[in-house]
Amino acid sequence: MSSSRIEILNDGGLRHDARRPYELRSTSFQLNTHPTAEGSSTVTQGLTTVQVSIFGPREPRQRSQASHDKAIISVEVGVVPWAQGGGGVKRVRGDKRLQEIGASIRQTFEPVIMTHLYPRSEITINVQVLSADGGILPTSINATTLALISSGISILDYTTSISIGLYLKQPLLDLSHVEEQDLPNLVIASLPNSGKITLAQMETRLHVDRFEEMLSLGVEACQVLKTEMEDVVKSQTEKIVERMGVRSVVSSGMAVDE
Amino acid sequence: MAAATTALPSSSKSHPPITILKRARADVPLSQNKFSKKTARGKVLNILRERYLRDDIPCGVEGCQVCIDYPGYRSVLPLKGYTDHTKYGQGQGHWLVIDTNIVLHQIDLLTALPISLPLIIPSTTIRETRHRSLPLYNRLQQLIQDEDRLIWVWWNEEARETATLPKEVEEGREKESINDKNDRAIRQVLHFYPEHLSAALSKSMKPPKLILLTDDRRNREIADGEGLLAVSARDYVDGLIGEERARLVDLVVGGVDEVSAGEKKGKRIYQDYLPQDTLLAGVKTGRYHQGHFNANQYNYLEGTVNIPGLNKPVLLVGREAMNRSVNGDVVVVEILPESEWKAPGSEVVDQDVALRDDDADDDESPGLAERERAKAKEDIMDVDEETKRKPKNILPTGKVVGIVKRNWRAYVCHLDRSSLSDAALTSSSQQTVFATPLSTSLPRIRLRTRQAPQLLDQKILVTIDSWSINSRYPDGHFVRSLGKVESKEAEQESLLLEYEVPYRPFGRAILNCLPEEGDKWKVPVKTAESLEWRDREDLRDLIVCSIDPPGCQDIDDALHARRLPNGNIEAGVHIADVSHFVHPDNPMDSEAASRGTTVYLVDKRIDMLPSLLGTNLCSLRPFVERLAFSVIWEMNEQAEIVKVRFAKSVIASKEAFTYEAAQLRKDDKSLNDPLTQSIRLLNTLAIKLKEGRLKAGALSLSSPELKIHLNSSESTEPIDVEQKQQRETNSLVEEFMLLANISVAAKIQETFPATAVLRRHCPPPKTNFEALQDILQKRKNMTLDVSSSGALAKSLDACVDPKEPEFNTLVRIMATRCMLSAEYFCSGSVSKETYGHYGLASPIYTHFTSPIRRYADVLAHRQLAAAINYTPLHPSLQSKSHVEKTLSVVNKRHRLAQMAGRASVEFYVGLALKSRGEKTGQVGGKSSREEAFVIRTFKNGLAVFVSKLGLEGLITFQKDTHTFDPDNYTINVPAPSGTGTANGIGQMIGISVFDKITVDISIEKNQNTQRGKVKMVMVGPVNSENL
């Protein structure tokens, strides 16, 4: 029944979760959340939480896939059974939908990671969706960027991603699950420093006149996300530098002992 | 890099900054909305939704320094509240806060409240209303958007200060219901505002008081406990001063409190409805059935429910079975075991007569109950008898167990004079009276009013509020008066209201969409850069003319035809280019979409588009250049299409003919100019087109079309009525319009297979014809072959009675009534096999040729323009759901407009009969003696059709001297007593369906209802006055 459906955008200009159209959901970026991976991160946007771990560069598991001049990138996506938002459908590894998300992530990062620096090797990106409330793909891309940074793999730039929906003529940023179901939407990933777009994905129909506006808005939103991300990375790095400084004091102390 | 970052913000000036909302850890409990939901399959899902708390919700108070910079702030609520109130008028006056029940039950009061009364509406109220009733929600939205009013919406759930959480379930306490939670949320608003104001305003200013308007007694008690002011609608209105009070007091609906008091008193007449989820589950499992309730307009104690999936309607017999359903409601019925199935009764039971003496105050008066019981018994006996006699007429019989959706609206009524006591006729104390709706398929409505004497001979608008289980009648309240009975203004307005025709003048926002030049607008001079001329064909030199009924101002279509050098004929239909002026998604477009169609009443036209467009800029008037959308065919001699093309064009019509003038011009052998030749050419083509169409199996149906002669355009006194004449040129225009529609339909369906706007006419189920076939077989020994439209057309042609030339028309009218009505649909929503148009025997059809007066045509224009790459298609027309929604409105409007038009004709026929009677100087207006055909026989009467006037009437026999033979559709009445003895067994004369009788038609005013009623009395072969 239409009357019991939620209002996407009410007359007060508020969305169903009281955000305004250009407001993103609350974000949290954490680095190094996986103990054994080369690099990892956990990103939360609203109620969507994704953990990404990077393994590699390492020898490819299948020799035949190895490329002599660059690293190959493989992506695995999994959803934990208790992550809601799938409409009650449990997704298992190998699910078509998840494979597609994996392929999108791979395509997004292939031009970003400097693969020519790691010939004959494989970089594995493992994505785990811990809770889902819309925007799995953009959140995964954001988390992958951070995980890559924490792993020390060379990349060209931050890659940030956002979903943009369209309600009547009003674009909405960072859609929740409910909005995603109701609105035509577009996911873009861009390199904010150069403004280049590495991914623009759309599964619904959209009028061509609105597309350009949404695209440029998405690029701007990616810029905002990047600023936020950069702050986190810098403060993390500062902490590490601080800790390294401490260790150097200790080691010099040991030197004194000797 | 620095350059890049500075470049970005400058491009973003068009919109507010993009920010990331940060949710504090402390907010978590308030910002997560956790609930469980049951899916359709019965699985329970736990759902967690996020909610952000905002600190920037504006309060809307005049001069508030805190909120002034928040987005959306407007100064709406004045610091001086409403003071014209005896109880709450002191000091700074007051503001009102309303809860959901007020919107649900007192919406009429709400819209009538003084404009200067400041009103705060919490978002909880809006949301709950939306959840409960969409029509009321829409009315509430209208109210909120009214800029003259001092209404402010406080988004209480979103604002940090007033956000609420469902209470945790505690030991030993009941779980808080959703209603209680919402009430608490609304009360929170009353706590918030004074606090906010004392912080925001300087100390010296005293803010107005906030008053909670609620009809929920418990809510009021809790509010009192919390130190808030709460008042019921009745008490509040009682406290208003002077005129306002008098104006509003009747609009207050009894309120929840009174109903609960009433419940204890009376004994129950009806069964309770089953709970909603039982109903839904029952419908799903097939135990119950859901459908629209149709009251029988001949018998108020009987109704039917049409259920999709069953080929026969479900019959409801008696009050208890109908269980408080009102015509149009969506009800759930339980079908009784087959042993209890019945056939519909064949007696006319008029509510007005049967329940004449019912007392409005007390429906338990013993006399009445007795009488009704007797009546009901009789009725059931009648039904039983009927059942025994005609086993094949038996319908599945059921009873209503619940209502899914009430379709109550405001009804046009009269006060029932007999429900007023003599003393009450002058007193202005509050009294309970009956209002009788205009439509016979509605029950009488009980209402309380203080102005009964004034309302007596007025048409009034009444809405139903509730119908309790111990009341025979629904309770309603008075909305407003339309004017004196039988004054033309009141009748016309009541007609428009009754058929829900939107007739308000076009608003400013709509008129702003018109071209700035107004009526000075002209097709600009042809230049390369002119926007109007882009991709348009210049057809100004073509000999184009229009043919319309006399007095037509909105000329949609024009035609031309000419010989081509290769021997073929070029024929063109040029349609007004409305889509050039009406752009999608602006106020004019949405208004046109909601109006759906122009409504033609006898003396008035309610336009779909502002008249500047309809009768001037779009109208293809002669001798001026106009924009058009042309369909141009190349045809051979046999009228077969060789080629068709569509183009936006500019034309200059050479002449505007009436049908008559065009016919004369064509027949005048002395004329041989290009224009006349063009008409002749069109005519020869049209004749061949028609032949082809009829060969393919198209039906020629009939419904009586009348023309009413008015005295002059001002006085609108009808003088006379005649049937419309059909000329050759009518059919000329019709054929080409059909052809254009078919060509366009094929084109847009090909280009937009999912969303093309088409029109179809489904083949009627064969069972629809059973009754007619049986009558024809028995009475006239004729058969009707309904296997296909072609077969039907053939057998209809064969139904000729050489003695009665009108008989064929009558059969056609009756056959038309057996059919389904044509409807607009979106090509993606039904399967391709069902696109066909049954009546026209065309596999595909749409409406393209009258965009000035039909909205579906405007949509078809837009789609065709996109199909020929003239403009891109607007996104709304690519969305199936949007097209479906729009078309369902247009379908409904179209149907209602037709009904309104017919009712208007009926009203004027009545007036014409009356004036005819006055002219001949006879007393009592007994004037017209006409021939009529019997179309239906009842146990105690006849339904007849006067084809000359297109009027249907009912003749009832009061005495029991007749016998009824339902198998032969015959009623036997005693022959005039002049021939034999009065008390002996006189000769009987049989009158059956299709017989021709003579009737006297007069207009009789019913004393109770003040309704002018067409009364027919049979005068030949037998005078029915004494029967």
C-alpha cells in the first residue's frame, strides 16, 4: 500500500532519516583492523559497515593467471549472515550479485593501483560486509582505498565513491537501503584530486538531462569524502610516526646500555 | 592541486554545501529506529533504520532569533495569538496544536477554522494521517500549503528536542501502543514551544499559550496531568465568539466520546467487522472475497459486490448482510453456503417511501421496527419466491464481514422535512435530522444541526462520519449549503459535486504557465532561428478546413485531402498542438492531469485547460495561422494506406464549417472550388473507410443523444428537446479521427512498447448478454450472436421490427449497456493480446485527436513527438507506474464526466418538460404524452424508455390487481373497467418488454426530499393511475 510507504523527501526538505538531500550519513574510518593482512580497514557509513583486508602482493595462487609485467587483482566479496538489508535473502559467496560487486571493485582499482610495480604477483582484496543498509558498493570502494593505503601498495590517488539518487528533480546523496529501493540511482567512484571518474554504474533508468548534474554532484561529494579520509589517514600516520619515535628512543637507550 | 580544489567550490554554488552528518555516540538510542515487520510470507524481519537528530528545525515564530538562519525558516506564527475566544482569549491569546484524530474526524472543521488562528501541526500528525487515509492527507496538505493561513509544521520527530522513542517494556506495565506513543510525541511539542520561546524571545514578551486540540479523552487527561492545556473540538468551538461560533458549530463531528456513550444505550443491529488482518488473511486464502459494493438503486435493501475472478456478482440481501456498506466502498464478503443462495428480488423498494416516518432522534421507535421487519420479511419472501421460480437467476449470496476502504465523500443532500417536528421548524436549537442524498443508491444520513429551518429548502453538502453497529443510519455532518433547491446555480453545483468534477477557476500558478503575450500570441514569422519553426513543416498553403458542431469554440481538428501527381490521394488530419503550450510537470499540466477531461454540461463547459488555450491559441480557428500536429496519409483509390507520416506543422485553416454547412457545400453541385473538392474527396474516402471497418466487424452502437434548445445564452431557459441528427459529414470527421488515432497508436506502441498511452475496449463476457438474449428470444423470436463483435454487429442489424423503426435503436441501446466501457491503459501493463478495441474492431487504438479536451491525448501527443524525434520524451512518460497512475485518474474523470453530462441533460429535460407543461397551461404540469418502450418488468412495475426524450422512467402499480409472469417478462394488468364489471374478473392485458405504450410524463416534487422527480404514468393501453 502506498500510504504506508515512507516518504522519500518530505515537505520540510528532510529525508526519511532526517537528513537533507546533500548530507551524507555519519562515517567512521578505521585502519588496520585485521591482524594478519598486509593492510585492512573498516568503514562505516550510516548503518553499513564493510571490512576490507588486502593480501599481497604475493605469488599468484594460480600460476597460469600471472602476468609478467604487472600484478593481477582479485576481489572476493562476502556478506556475513546477520547483515540485514538484503531483504531477508541470505547471500553466499559466489552469489551473482556479490560477484558483480567484486567485478566493479576490481575495475575501479585496476587503473588506480600501480600494478606495473608488482610484476608476476597477485593482490587480493577481501571485502566483508558486516552490516548493510544501502550503499554496499561505495562503502566497499572507500574501505578498499583505505586498506590499500594501510598496506602500502602504491596507488595514484585516493579513490572515493558515493551513490546518488534522484527523487523527482532533486538529487539525493548517499542513499540508504530504503531509498536505494525506491529511487533511480547512480554509483560513482572518482579520483578527487584529478576529478577523474573510474566508475559510474547505474542499474536503473534515469533521464539523460539529470545525469550530468548528478555526476558533477557526485564528484564533489567524493571530494568531501576524500578530505575526511585524508584527515583520518594523516592522524593515523602521525600516531605511527610518534610510536616510531618512541621506539627509536628505546633503541638508542639500548645502545647506551651496550 | 590547489587550483583544482578552488575550482570545485565555485561550481557548487548552485546548491547547499555537501556535508557529512556526525552522529554523536550519545545519540545512538534516539537515532536508531528498531522494529519488527512481518513479511507477506509470514516471516518476521527485524529492521533497523537510522534516524538523525537535527538541531536546525525552524520553529516558524515571528522574530525568533535562534531559528532565523535555519533552512526553511519563515515567519508564520505571530507573537500575538488568537484572542477571540471566551476561555483562551486573554493576554497574548493562544496557538492551537492538533492531533491526528482531529484531522481524521474534523477535517471540515479544520479547514473552516478562522484564517487568523495560528496552528502548529506536528509531523507525527501528518505522518499518521498519511498512514490512515490518503484523501484526508491530501486535504491536510492543501491546508498546509495555503499561504494565507498561519499554519506551521513542526518536524517533531526529526528535531532533537522533541524526538521520542517507544517506551521500553517494563515489568508489570502494559506495552505502550503506537497511538499512545504518538500522543506522547505530540504532547512533547507543547512542552517544547514555551521553553524554546522563553529562550529565544526577550524576557519582557509573554508568548501566547499553546492549546492541544484533541477529541481523545485519555489524551486530554494525561495532558492535564502534565500541566498542558487540552480541549476537545466541541468545547473549543463552543468557546469561540459570535459569528465564528455560529458558523463552525455545525461542523463539529460528534466526537469519540459521544459514540462510546451511544454504544451502551442501543441494541446492536449490525455485526462487528472482523479485524483487518483476519480480513486480509481470509481474502488471501480465498475464504472471503473483496470487491466494490454497489447498492441497488431500485431497492435499498439489496446490493451486489462485483468480485474480480467470479463471473457473477455476489448478492447481498437485507440490511444485516450489507452491514453498513455504502455505495462505492471496498468491502470483504463471505459467501454463504449454496443452499442459501438467492435470486435478486424483482420489486421496487423506495427508501423514501418505505421509511418515511422513521424518527431521526430515536430509531428504536417500535412502530418503525415492526414495519421494517414486516417489510424485510416481505422482501425476503419476494426473494425466496424469485429464487424458487428462477433457479438460473440465482446469484452467489453473501454478507459483508468487513470494510477494506471507505469511499465516503461529501454528498449532495436535502433535509428531510418529515424528520423535523413542527416546533422545530422555527427553533434554532440543535436537533437531529435526516438528510436524503440525491443518489438513490445511498442511505439517508443522520446529522445534528442548529440551522435546520434555514436549510430546509436548500441543497446541502453532507459527509458521513461514522456508522455505528446500533444505528440504522450513518451519522454525518453538515459541510455547507449550495443554495436554494431548483435554482440553477445550486443544481449545477450539486451536479458537479456529485460527480466530483473539479470546477474551481484556474489558479494564478496555472495561469502563469500561459504564454506571456496572452491572446496577442501569434505564430512567429518563419525564420531559421525561430524556436516555434524548428523542425516544423510549413503547411500554410494547404486547403485545410475544420468541421464541428455549431457553436464549437475549441476546434481540435482540421482536415484536408488532395490528389497527388502519382494518382494517389493525400489526406491529412491536423490536430491542435497543445503539447507546445502545455509542458510536462508544470502547474498547468498537473491541473489538466487531475481534471482529465473537459466536462460538457448543457449550459456550461468546465474546461480542462484555461480558455485562452482551449478556445483561442490552440483552437484551429479559420483564417489564422496555428500550430498543429499533423498525420498525413497517402492513400490509394480504395482508401488503403500507402504511406503515413507524422509531423509538427503550421497550418492556416481556410474555413470552419458546421456539420450542416459542410454537408450543404458538398451537395451543392454548382460549387467546384478546391475546398469543396477537398471535402468531396474526404467524403468518398470516409465512405470506403467505414465500409472496411464494418466489414472487419466494427459495431455501430447507439446511445440516445439529445439536443436541448436554450432560450438564449443568458437565461438558459430550455425551450425544447430533440434528438441529435446524424449527417454524412459527422461520419466523415469520425472516420478520419479513428484512422488518425489508430495510426498514432501503432506508432507510439512501436516506439515505446512499455509506456505507450493506448485505449482499449475489452470484449464483454458472454454472460452479460444472457438476459438480453433471453428477452429477445422470447419476445421477438430473435437471436443475438455474441461470439464476436462482427457477429454481434450482424445480428444487431437483423433485429428489425418493420412496424417499429425505433426498435432497432432500442436493442442497440440495450446491447450497449451489456458491454464494458472502454478505458485508457499503459501498453506495458497488460498483455499484447488484450490491446484490442472491441467496438471498433481495431487491434490497437488510442486517443490523439482532441488534446484540448482530453488529457490522454496530450500524453499521446508527447509520446508521438518523441517518437518522431521532435523532443526528448519527458521522464515521467517513461515510467510505467506514473503513466498507469495518470491514466487511472483520467479514466475515472472520463467516466464521471460522462455521467455528469448525462445528469445535466436529464435535469434540463425535466425543466423543458415543466416549461412545456406551463405553456400548455395545464395544471400540475401534466404535459407530455409520449410513446415509450418497456425495457424491464418488475413484480410491481415497469421500467420504460422514452426514446424521443432519451428519458428512462419507472411506472409502479400500487394495487395488487396485476399478475407478473417473470419468465415471459410480462405483467398482466386488468383491462379498463369500462368494458365489464369492476369487481368481476375483467380481461387482462399483458404488457411485456419491448412493447410500446403511451405514457404521461410530468415532474413531481417529492415533499420529503424536495427532489424534482420525473413521474411517468401509463395511459395506454391501460391507465396505470388506478393500478
